Amino acid sequence: LQKIKAANKELTKKELFKDLLHRLYPGESEIQSIIDAISAGAEKTIYFPKFDDNNKVHQQLAAFSQTAHEKASSYIAANPPQQELSAMHLGRLRVAIKKHLAEEMKGIDGLVKKLIG
């Protein structure tokens, strides 16, 4: 179970989970067939082109990214955490920063959609 929690990719987690289920239900053919039917699901490789200085969409994406980094740094400087960042407090900080960067995130999302269509 610890390996599943520590896995950093969904496909890895899914494979570790399937292995755990196989060990929990050995010899039960009906359950084994259900476990084996668990597919890779939505995981797939997405082509993302290498950065091209001459590509206007890439230039715009880089500009949004730079602005987002600057705004995030300014936000944290103006709103430093008042306590140790537990998982809950870190989550709240991430939500606050995401709200602060809503315009940049929308722009980045739109440009990424253009790139990977």
C-alpha cells in the first residue's frame, strides 16, 4: 500500500494496485479476470512540441509563464505563510495563488490547446 501511495504516476499506481489485488485474491479466477480487465484508461502520450523561438504561440506561452512566475512570487512575498505549511495549509495557499493567477492560467490553457490541439 505504501508503494501505491508513493507512486508519482497514475499508470504506476494502477499497476501497483492491480498487483496488490492479485495478491489479495489469489486463485479466484472471476476476480482475477476483472482485475486483469483494468485498462490503462485515459493515460496516453501527448505530443508537446519543443520550444521554438520563432513560433508566436510559443513566445506568448513563455510570456504568460514569466508573468505567472512573477505574480506568484509577489503574492507569496506579500502574503507569507503565518505557520508551517501542513498539507492543508499548502493546499489553501495553492488555491489562493491559482485564483491570483486566473487570467494567466486561462491564457496558458488556451495556448496549450492550440499547441496540442
